Amino acid sequence: MNSLKEFIIPFSGLKEGNHEFEFGINDSFFDNFPESEIKQGSLHAKALMVKRTQMLTFDIELKGEAKIPCDRCGNEYRQTIEGQWQIVVKLEAEQFNDEDDLISLPSGAYQFDISQYLYEYISLLIPYRRVCAETPDPSKGNCDPEILEKLGNLSANTEEEEETDDNDSTSDPRWNSLRNMKFDN
Ligand SMILES: [Zn+2]
């Protein structure tokens, strides 16, 4: 049972030239990548494959949304994810290789599983800074005000304590006398 079989492209039976593929990427897609930060998502990928004698190129357009936790309040929000890129697959290589953006398939290979590459690219498209209040569409989520308030109180308390500590050390008369001693010497 392979839930990713729709991502396997049986290129050997296809004519040279252009071929279009569309892929629906949903929660079960991410189930296949246990290390995935995204557990829930709904994305759509369009791939234009050009088949040549010893090469396949895929021009891919990806668009959709994924649920990811907000850095600030921890709530999951819907992050828009979109991008386009190209995958080049060299055919009839000596062995399988996928370094430096160039994938090589050994001769005899007749199909190409694109799922891993879609997954890797989606992972790259997750923004570094994830804050639900900053999504362009407010209906897609906002920081949970209750949690923010709790977090705010927490950090306010910590700051206050630090400030008090500072005041104590500068106004502590023992320090003053120490300073005077040094000065006297
Ligand atoms: Zn948030």
C-alpha cells in the first residue's frame, strides 16, 4: 500500500515532448514524511514535464496552504505557501544521484517518484518567521488574545524582577562602601 503512488511518473512509456501532471497534496501526503513540520495542508502542484532523449525537465508551480504553529502564541494557523521551480532529471546515468539540484537516474529506470522533491520544496517554502497575526487575510487566523495576554504578563514580570535586581545592586550600601574603600586605596 503506497499512498504516494500518484506521485510516481512512469516516464519510459511516454513520448518525447511536453506532458502535464497535476498533484493534489493533502494531509495523507505529509503522513508519509514523519519528520515533516507540516501535518496538515492542502496544496496543488502543476508540473510541465518535457521529455528528451536523455533528460526530463519539470517546471513546477505550487500553491496552497499549510497549517503550522505560530511562533508567538502556538496556535496553528493557515500559512499560504507558493512557489515555482525546476527539477532536472538526467537519464541513463551510471547510478542514482540527486546532488546539486540535478537528479540522475540509472539506465533502466522507467519511473520517477516526485513526492520527495515536492516535500523538500514545500519545507523550504515555510517562512522563517511564523506569526498568525501577520497573515494577509485576518479570517485565516490571529494570535489568540488570551494566550498573548498570559505570555505578556509573564515577560512583564520577568522584566520587572530584573529591573528590581539591578536597582538593588546599584543602591546596595555595601557596594557603595566597597567602592569607597577602593577609592581610598
Ligand atoms: Zn499567533
